[in-house]
Amino acid sequence: MEAATKIFNEGIDCQFLNLGAKSWKKGKVRIRINVEFYAEENNQENQIINIQNNSSDSPLDDLRKIMN
């Protein structure tokens, strides 16, 4: 297995020296990535979506309401 993929899956061997320790500690290092998405509430964007769902006399009337 290539080292680039191994570090994400099973980890690679390494040694770590803690502050004040007299010897190295053996172990493995593995990289994990966590991606999260949080939607932001945007009133203007919600208004535009609502306008698209509602029929009106003129689309410009709806835009004028948002701008005011």
C-alpha cells in the first residue's frame, strides 16, 4: 500500500518524544479528516426563494419589496 493512502487507513509507524521524557514512545500516526456543513439562515435568500414559489403581477414588484 502506498504511504499516502496508508497514513489515512491503517497509519504509519513513528516515534514520539514527550517533553521531559527520557525515551521515545513508539506508535502509529493516522490522519483523519472530518468535514461538516452548516447551513446559514439568510433572510434575503429565503425571500427570493419564496418569491419564486409565489405568483405575482410582476416579478419587479417582488424585487422592490426585498430592496425596501
